[in-house]
Amino acid sequence: MSDSIVVERRDNALWLTLNRPHAHNALNSVMTGQLVDAFRDAAGDDAIRAVVLTAAGDRTFCAGADLKGDAGSFDTGRAENPLVQVYRAMRACHKPIVGRINGAALGGGLGLVSACDLALAADHARFGTPEVRVGLFPMMITTYLIRQLPRRRYWEMAFLGEPLSAAEAERYHLINRAVPAAELDRQVVDVLERLEANSPNALRVGKQALDLMQDMSIDQTLTYAEVMIERLASSDEAREGMAAFAEKRKPHWVRAEESSHG
């Protein structure tokens, strides 16, 4: 890959770093294509337990679509919009995606934050939808934001183009928490360590279930949950987890490559 994103394996986590700080990490066709490939690769790698999405620099996480250098960002043509492809790849990646938000997240960049499963942000970060100021509207990212923000608060953001502070984003549950920039890495590592302690299968199935259940009726949700909890309870990992609990020890989560040799 070129350096539009940096892909780095750190222990059992895959770190994806948007790497166009000179352009405020704006999304162009090269970057979106590489993000799609990286999330698909992560989804197919059983050794990867989580994905961290972050950016180079400390001013801007992502300014959205590159309005200067990539005029085709919104030209769907015969294919799907590039940013939609990224969101779909994130949704299909059944590994926890942790956003490490180190600066402003605007437009499509805010969409990336919203598509993460967990998000930690430096307290100087801002979150906004300035599209109306250039004749556009936050169409695609609305898919996520109308499910995460109170309606009137999001309408205000979308119509006025004014950003939220990190503290406001935390209060409205757009991010999990805002922390001083010097503490951001420690907080992300802490989250990764806690994810590592949990069942990979439960996280994978649970992420998929949460995604599907939000669009179901209550009766559909109960029926689906009944099937899925039975399936999980009969899994090898659940048996190991419950045995470890009874024996007061840490569970041993067997990776797919280990089980294939054992």
C-alpha cells in the first residue's frame, strides 16, 4: 500500500492510521479504497482481535471528503460511493473497531467516528457537519447520526454547520469519552486489553447481533436473541468461559489457527 493509510499490527490489534496530515486527512479515492481493503483483511484474519482507526497528526482526525484534490468523491457512476464502501466494510468487519480520535472529525470523518463501535477522543477534538457551508448536506453520515444523536441536536448541527466540542460529543454519546490528549493512547490500550480478555466469538456474534437488532421489532428481537443465546451457550468458548468462572481462573480463548492444529 502507499502511505495514504498506515497499516500496522500491534499485538492482536490492527491499527489503521489515516496519513494525509497535509490535507487534514481528507478522504480521497486512494484512501477509501485502502480502508475498504484493510477492514476486509481484518475481518478475515482470526488472529486480529480488534481494529483501531486513528490519524496522523494532532489537529485533524479527518476533514471528510477531499474537496480540493478528488473531485470524483461524490460521483457514484456505475459503482457505489467510495465512502459508502468504507462504511459497509466497517459494518461487515465483525471485530470491535475502536476510534482513536486525535483531532477534528468533520463531515465524512464524523461518519467514520460514528461507524466505530467504540470511540475515545482527545479533549481538543471537534465534531461537525459543515457541508451546508459548501452547498452540500451530510447525507451518508446521517444514516449513523440519526441513530446516535437526539433529533433536534443533530438537526441543529446539520442545518447550521456548527460543531460539537469533545465534551458535548461525550454528553450526547457520540463518543464514549473525551480525555486529555496525553492520556489518549493509554486509554486506547486499556480498552484493547479489556477486549483481549473477552471471548472473540461472543464479541463477533454480539457485534453482528447489535447491528441487526436495532432495526427489528421487539418480538423479532426476542426471537432472534433466543436463537443466538442458545447458539452461543453451546459454543466451545462459552463452555471454556463458564468453566474458568467456576474454577476461578482466566479463560483460555483458543484461536482458530490453534484449534486447527489441536
